Amino acid sequence: MPPVAESVLEVARRHHDPVVVQTVRATVAAMLAYQAALWLTNDPAPLLAPLTALLVVQVTLYATLTNGVRRVVSVVAGVLLAVGFSDLVGLSWWSLGLLILASLVLGHLIRVDEYVPEVAISAMLVLGVTHVTQTAFGRVNETVIGAVVGTLVNLVVVPPVFVQPAGEAIEALAGRMRALLLGIAAASDRVSRQEAVDWLHEARRLDHDIVRVDAELTRAEESLRLNPRVREGELARLVLRSGLDTLEICAVVLRTLCRAFADLADERTAGGGGVYPAEVAAPLRELLEHLAAAVDGFGRLITAQVSASAEQAEEELAQALLDGRRARQRIAERLVDEIRRRPERWPLHGSLLADIDRLLDELDVERRSQMLAESMERHRGEQRDRWQGMRGVPAWLTGRRR
């Protein structure tokens, strides 16, 4: 196959990649904005229109709309401020400084976020020309053209939905937690101090993974908003967000679990004995394996709920949790004898059991269903309150009491 054809196929396979999406949409929007500005303005080289399109077009439709509005508002604010200054003062060092200060303050007041410098830039460009009114009108006109064209590109060619990458990232995070639990289970009876420290470091590194998954989920949430291809976007958002919240709590519990093993390993090194005798280590290994299966099943359940039927994943998770609770009961009975034999270690044993109980509770299927139902009801209530508030606007404008 020719190299060009291979490159085209590679781009086609990566059509959901945010870099590819952003590059293609921004290029098309810039070209269309330039051509539209040539038709609608008298400027022989209206480069501000494609520049605005480049800045406005984002990977998701929601980000494109919000960026377009902020961009237009910032340019209009800067132009109006410059027109007012041109009527009062000319261009000098002190008037330029005063204009920049006023522009930056105004940008923060109107909340244009990353486009705050654009207010000052527009004001300076307009103030520094001879024909202020003509330049101001031209800058606003080209900015509006670029913003409108960039928005229309995303409306005509609907942006992709990034729910699947977010679900895969959550599933991968659950897989890393599963690998950590299996590693602890495999060496629970012969753990060394260094192994316990390595587990603790690995559990702490999960925080960085959670940050990356949160970025993926934020992008997926933006792709769901105002997207005509999505019918149940709010449900998908709640499923993914609640799933990540649960895994984040599990990551915290895993750190404390690894901390308990590290403390137990310290006592083992000092006393010369094993962390747990064989009659305790065997059920502990079984319990950790069930926990690993439950975490992995939870991650697959999150993905299944936003893509296909979740019945099988839910059944597997429920079975893993049931086996885990049975194993937890067995090891609790064995630890009673261990505490009687070495009562000074009971705080570590209690911490271990408390962490296991917390993991089982956080991954519980019924608890998760209840949380989702409460989240949906709370969202519906917020929507009703917002709609009622919008209905009350005309009465407020006319001065009538509701």
C-alpha cells in the first residue's frame, strides 16, 4: 500500500482523536471564514476572520459556542472602550496605559476568561489608527464572521462524542487497581518491607491516573452538552462521573490498606516472624482476589452502562462482592485468634478490616443504583427550578410580584 494511502487510513482510524478533530475542523473553519469575510467586507485581506475561527473552533460543540460568545464579547468590549477613549484623549503613553488597565478590568468584570487580553488588544488596535469608527466596525465585523463560521462548521459537521474514551479510561483505572490488589494478594503471606513500600507508592500514583481520567471525563461531558446526536447525555454523564468518584474513594482506601501492610511488614522485620500465619494468609489472599475482581467488574460495569447491556457486568460484580463478603467474614474470625495471640497488633488488624469493609460498601451494586437515582432526581429538580426561574423573569422585568 502506498505511504499516502496508509496515512489516510491512519487518520480515518483516529477520527475521534482530539488532535485530529481539532486540526481538521479548525483548518476548514479558517478557510471558510476567510472566504466569507472576502464576500461580506471590503478588506482585501480579512485575516482577523480566520484567526477568530481558529480560536473559536474547539473539539466539542459546547466549547465552540462558549468560546465564540466570549471572543465576540471581548472584541466588542475592547472596541467600544477604544471608541470612547478616542473621543476624549489621543494616543500617548499615559492614555495607552490607562486604556490597557481599563480593558483588563473590564475583561474580568464581563468574565470572558482566557479572552481578557483580547479586550485590551482590540482596544489598542482601534485606538492606534486614524479612522477609529471604520476600523472598529471592521474588527467587530470580521470577528463576528469568524465566530459564526466556526460555530456553523461544528453545527453542520457534528462533533464526535467522547464517552467511549472516557469509559475506557475509567476501565483502565479500575484495571490498575485490580493489578495492585492481585499483587498484594500474591505476596500477602511473605511480604517484605520493600514490597509494602512499593505497593504504597503505586497506590499514591493512582492520584495522577485519576487526574488524567478526570480530564478525559470533562471532555466527554462537554461533548454531550448541546450535541444533537445525544439523547440521554445527562444519564451517561452521571454514570461516568459517579463511577470516577467511587474509584477515587477506592484509591484513597487502597492507600490506607497499603499503609497497614507496610506497618505490619515493619513489625515482621522487627519480630522476625511472618505478617500473618498460614491459616490467616490463605483467606486473606482469597479476599484480596475477590476485591480485585470486584474493582475490575465495577470498571466494566461503568463502560457497559453507557454503551450496551450492563446485566452481565452487574451480575459478575454482585457475585464478586458476595464472595468478598464471605471471605471477609472468614478472615475476621481468624483474626480474632491472631489478636488474642498478639494483642498489640489489634489496631492494624482493625484498620485492615475497616478498609476492606469500605471497599465492599463503595462497590455495592444497590448502593450505586440508589446514588444514581438520587443524582437523577436532584438534576431534574435543578432543571425544574431553572425553568421556573426563567418563567419568573417577565414578572421581574415588569415589576410585578409573583
